[in-house]
Amino acid sequence: MNPENVSRLSQSDPKKTPEPQIPFPPPFTPLDKSAPITKTLRILPHWSQEGCTYFATFRLADSVAAPVWKKWQQQRAAWLNMHPKPWDQTTQKDYNTKFPAQMELWLDAGYGSCALKNLALREIVTTSMHHFDGHRVTLGDYIIMPNHVHVLITPHPGHSLASILTGWKRVSGHKIISLIGTPKPFWMAEDFDHAIRSERQLKHFKNYIAQNPIKAGLPANSWTHWKSPC
């Protein structure tokens, strides 16, 4: 799907009553460390702040083998127990290499059904993602890989990142399961998210998104990359 096709998905349906237009954040709003930050923890830590821009990843439920996922959780918990925060740069780099980077390698290895190699299924995901673009969220660049999605996103005031991601996954997962009969759940319950701190980080994540299918060695028809016009 080319960018022109994707951008049309975000246009309003004339049969529906449009949501009221309210002021919303600019395309990029970095984390403000002087403002309130909500911190939660499931398996992964999550920082949230109203109006902040995030890099988020959500994955198919079968994208990582269950024994591998369990071992990764156990090893991460043990490492964190041995390395209490605050961390210096060396410790942070060690964490990134052992855990987030390792997870990305597993995802790019193409484990599981990789159902999103199918263009029709990727289009279901893009439709869900663009549905509230400009109303509840400002959607940034994204890449839909065969078994996961990376996206830059700025939720508007009154809408949390968690609620937006949950909505995308609920709607797209239900449609895909109804279409191909894949076992439930289609998506893994927990997502990865990172509140972006600077323009430099934003540039890094945009480049990461663009290069992801190239580094994974994927054929051109197995992924969808969309670049925000903002």
C-alpha cells in the first residue's frame, strides 16, 4: 500500500457525525520531565504524560515462542534485581543490548504465523490506525511488519496511549480473526512504549522504522511503511 492509499483511510466518513474539533498537540511533543509523569509496571515499565509523543510497538500473540518469552522475562527480572536504578550510561547500554534489542532480533527473525505478510490483513490494521487520526491522535510514521508494528503516535488530551493501542488491537484483531479464523488472541496483550525525549530521539525512531524491513531482509510486498506528512 502506497502513502496515497493509506492517507485516504484517515478521511471522515460523510455518513457519520464528525467528532468536535478541539485544539490538539503538534506532531511532536517531547516528554516534559518537569511535568507530572504516570509510571506503571506490568512485565514492562510504562511512562505516560498527556500530550506526549511515543514510539510504540505491538506484536502478534505468536510472534515470540512461549518458552523464549518466559525465559526473557525471568532473565530481565533477575538483571533488574541486580542493577537498581539510577543507571549510568554503561548499565543502560547493557540493558538495551540484553533486552529491548534482543526482543527486536526475535521479532525480525519472523517467528510465528507472520499473518501480516498478507496485504489485505495489513490494510485492516492501517484502517484501524488511521480511523481517529486528527481527532483522538496525531499519527506519525509507522511500519507494519509480518509479526509486529512500530508506530510514532501523539494522543490528544483526554486520550491515553494505552486506550488508543487497545482500541486498534481490539478492532483489527476481531476483523482479522473473523476473516481468517486464526486462534485468539491475535495480538499480544502488553505493548512496548517509549516516551520520546528529544528531536534527536524522534529522528532515531523515524530512521529505525524506515530501516526495519531492510535490516530484516524482507521482500517489498510483505510490509507497509507510512510516513507522516507532518
